[in-house]
Amino acid sequence: MAINPHHTVEEINSIRCSVIEKKASTERTAFLKAILEFNGMEVVVKSDGEGLFTLGVTNVIFNPIHALYGRVLKNLDGRLVTPAIWYQKEPTGAFYFDYKAD
């Protein structure tokens, strides 16, 4: 069993990828792709039909949860990506460990 069972590796378009998100909308896919590419990741996107996408990065050891809470990712403004930014919610001013995603 993996240490983090939510870190999945799959083939997307015949490329082994660390899956970032499944069933993402077009807007969400564009948002995450911009952040990940800004941080030097090679992003692979596959359409699941009905306007939904699977998003992955070619770095199979990349874990988005560790990167997010490890404060590794930066947004296009150069600021750290917080859970509120990642989940596209309004910042509450609370610490990241108090943030509750819907």
C-alpha cells in the first residue's frame, strides 16, 4: 500500500503521469495547467468526453498535496499557492491548516 493512497500514476495519452485531477472542467484545467507549467512541470491533458479532462504531469514522483502544503508551488504572480488558491476559493485569512475545502 502506498504511503499516500491518493497519489496515482496512470498513462495519459500513452505517457506515464502523476495524476493531478480527474473530471476537471475546461476552466479548471486551464487554471491548473498554467500554475503547473509556471512551476516547470510538463503537463499532459486528456479529454474524458462531455467537456471533462484528466490532468497529469510527466514527473511521476510529483505529489500535488505535498507540493501544495509543502509550499513549493508559486502562482503566476510569484506568490505561494495556498489551498484557497489551488481550490479557487476566496482567501479567508486563516492558516492553511484551518482551511476546509468543500
